[in-house]
Amino acid sequence: MALLKRRHWIAGSLAALTGCSRDPRAEPSAVSIARAAHYDGQLFDLIRRLLIEQGLDVRGKRVVLKPNLVEFDPGTTINTHPLVVHAALEAFRSLGAAEVRIAEGPGHRRNTLELAEAAGYFKTIPNFEGLFTDLNLDDISPVRLAKPFARLESLYLPKTALGCDLLVSLPKMKTHHWVAATLSMKNLFGLVPGSVYGWPKNILHWAGIHQCIADLHTLFPRAFAIVDGITGMEGNGPIQGTPKFAGVIVAGRDPVAVDATCCRIMRIDPERVHYLQLAARRGGLSEAAARQTGEPIASVQVPFELIPQFRTLRLGPG
Amino acid sequence: MDPATRLLALQNPDGGWGYRGGNSWTEPTACALLALEDQPQAAGAAARARAWLQRLQRPDGGWAPHPAVEQSTWVTALVVLLGMDADRQGRAIQWLLERTGEDTTLLNRVRRLLLGIRSEYSQEPPAWPWFPGTAAWVPPTAMSVLALRKVHKQQPDSRLQQRIEQARQFLFTRMCQDGGWNHGSSRALGFQIGSYPETTGLALLALHGVEQARLARSLALAERYLQECRSQEGLSWLQLGLLAHGRRPAAPEGIPERNPLETALRMLAAKAAGGRNVFLE
């Protein structure tokens, strides 16, 4: 990719200003695990409690919620459940956020709103269209990657994501046929605009999927993560897998720690997931590197079926 | 307010159109210009749009999707459809002819062979990527076919003819089991993947002139999609694709246009229903 002119660069450090948290590597990152048996109205209280537990101060902040919207198939569980997104929206509002928007740039479908309608977002979230930004069609800024893992020196990214105070990644807990697990970090692929790179965002595959996940994390290191792990997906995810009940919501300020914890819940060894290895170079991925609150991992662990090439990543007995 | 007036009201002061307001982008601007150029009341707006696009041509002959992007991409095909002056058009066509999906380059074929990487597709004729250096996909390939066909009809050229035929083969290799098309991945890890309305319509448009028997399932699917689709963009491509094969599709009413691109596509579909399909002229 052509080098960008200096005047066009928004240094990666600008993105580091987003978010409302302390340096996640200064001490073990807190990861909250809460049981949630159903998609229902109680999710608002649960997510609000997790945000308070995480000490998140969003008063006066502009918050962007980034769910995972990929495809719609009524027979399975591809997308972040709209009730989780609605609960998060109301929880951030109740904690004093100045503005909460929902934003996503699906990787396959151009008609994002049609997809959102099929996935139940219009029906569940009042004024959804007014709150929503299609990141595939948003205005963009070039961003330079200072020390990229992938073969990309720069990316064009949507201004809605670059300009918010707190980016909240709201993924579905799923296995993934290329990278083993797709969670809060992989969910950031949806920030990369289709209007520039196309549908799918194939440039991320050619540059190295694991490396690009780590690079996007570098650009948004303090994104907050809330993982919809009530009913996830196992097997040939992220689209053609099978629904898998795990009954949890997992949240935290450090996406690496949150994703490592989710891997443990799915009985995947996070220390052997390459993008987590790259992103956690300094912080480590051991269980001790995160301070778990709420439910202990062991009490909510449920093995997600893995396709054959990832069976070596199965976490051994605890 | 009629669609042309709505579209004109959304034009940016610089002459272009945005996807949803905001900065001008090449794709909505080219589509708006295709839709408006024969409208007498749009002459001034069309001239400003054309000037905006002309300023955006890059030294390599292609167009970037947005002024901030320093890379020519698939949108070059859309601008070729508009027709530029001979020099601009010639350089743009050359840019298109020099592009193929990275997966079909000799280097990558050899690499896959050496590494024993098996492709989902046994036949992989060259086609077009969205963004240089990446694989070929259905929408940029369909749009490039339409652009090169238009040029080839005016100035027959064997190089164009060869790329058009190869690209059409590519579209057939990427047809989904249901007869339609998605972004271009009809199979993955042995699983069949379903099609989408908008890409099915666009692929059918690019396959204009192909014998109907080869497309019977695709046309039947497109007619079904036309009754189910809830986006104006999808409906417009379906209508354009069906009209290209002699069908007279009646689209459902009341589906909103959500941005200038959808308004432009709706106008182009209406124009095609009236007998003038600008993608096939």
C-alpha cells in the first residue's frame, strides 16, 4: 500500500487517547464474568453492574458500541444478540454518557441496515436507525501503523470510531475457522471500511489475519469489551457453526485479557492463539495475568467444539 | 419530490455525492452521474460532478474511492462506464486490464502449488479485486465486465473480449448452489454458502447475453428475491439484472431510499425499465 503523506497521518497515538481507562498493563487487568441464562430485560442491570464493577467513568463521554453483525440465518446465532446491544446502550446512558451510538461495518453484506433489520435490531432497539452508523460508508481518515505486525503500514478507518471517547467491542463468543476464536479483538475487523477495501475486507486476510487483529488492537488498545457469551457458536464459526450455550457475559477494559478469559471459558488455550500471543507480548496470557471477578472461570467453562485444525489448541484439564 | 430532484438536493458543493451526506466519494458520484446525465434540469450538476471525477483520476490511470485514499481501486470500472475523454478513458482501461485478483497471479499459483494449498475452485480464470493486491470477487468483477463490454461495443478489442470472457467464466465458477451469487465465496471448508439479492442482480446484469438456459435457476431466484428484498439497493440491482434478461420485474413498493446511492440506483433501474439500460449501452 502506498505510504501516506505525513499531513494525512493520524498517529496511532491519537487512537490511544480514546477510551477512559488506565494503562491495562500497569497491573493485572480486571475481567468480570457474570452468569446470564437468557436474553431478557435483566441484562440491563447485569451490564450496568459490570460497568460499575470495572470502574468505568463515562460521564460526558461519546461512546460507540460495536456489535458483531455478519450475516443472518434464523437457524443459528451469528450476530451479537440485539438485547445485549440494547442493554449496553441503556447502561451507558444511565451512567451519564453524553452520546451512545451503535456502529458496525459488516464484512460480507453491503446492505447493513437490511441485515440489522433481519437480525432484530430495529425491532429491539428504539430509534435504531437514528442511533446507527454504517462504518462501511462512514467518512474516513488515514491512520499510520507505527510498528505493524502485518504487511500494512497504514489503514483508512472510520471517523466515528476514531473520534469517540470510548469504543466498546460487543462480540459474540464464537469459534472461527481461520483464527480459532473470534471475540472482542477480531470484532474490530468491522471497523475497516468496505467503501475503501471492499466486501469482504480481504486486504486483512492477505496482510495476515492474526497480525491485522493485533494491529487493530494496537490502534484501539483501550477499547472496552463486553462479550455476548449467553449463546455462542462452536465448530465451523463464525457463520456456519452450531449454537452453543455458555450462559455468560464477560467484560473488561483490556480486550486481550477479556479474550484470553473467553478462550479459557471455551476451553481453548489462549497462549496458543497467535493473535493473542502477538498482542500480549508484554503482558502475558496466563490466568494470573488477569484478575477475575464474578464467577470463577472453572465454574462456567464449557468446551466449544473445534474444527480439526484447531483441536491442538484445546485447553487441558484445569 | 421526484428522485432526480432528491438526488440533486444531496449534491455536495464540490460536485460529488457522499454515501450518506458528508464527504464526496467516487462510487455514489459516478452512480448519480449515470442517473442524472440525460436529465435536462441536471446539466449544471452533472458538469460539476464530471469535473470532480476528472480531478480525482490518479497518475496510474485509475480512480481512488475517496480523495483521501492514495490507491486506485475497483471504482475505476464505474468511471469507465461513464465515458471520459479519450486520454482519460484509455489510461483507465489500461489500468483495468492490468489488474487481476492476487489469487490468480502466476506467483500465487506457484506458491500454492509448492505449499500444497488447495483452492475451493478448480478453475480460476482471472477476474478483478476490490482493492489491488487482494483476491478477485464477484461485484468488482461484474462491474469491470460491464465497463469493458461498453468500451468493447464502441471499439472492439481482442484484449477486452478475452478479459470479459474470462471474467464471465469466473462468475459461473462462483455461482452459489442456489443459483445466485454472494460476494464471491460460494463454498468454504466444504460447506455451501448462500447468495445475496444485490450481488445476484449485479452478476445477472454482467451476464447479459448469456443463453437463458444456463441462468434459469438464477433468474427464478432473482424473481423470488425481488419479492423478499428489503433494501432499495438490492431491489435496483435485481431489477437491472432481470431486465437485462428480458424479464419484466415488478418490485414491491414502499421500500425507502436511504442514501444518494440508493436513489441513483433506483433511477437507473427505472430508466432500464423504460428501455434505456445505461450499463448495457
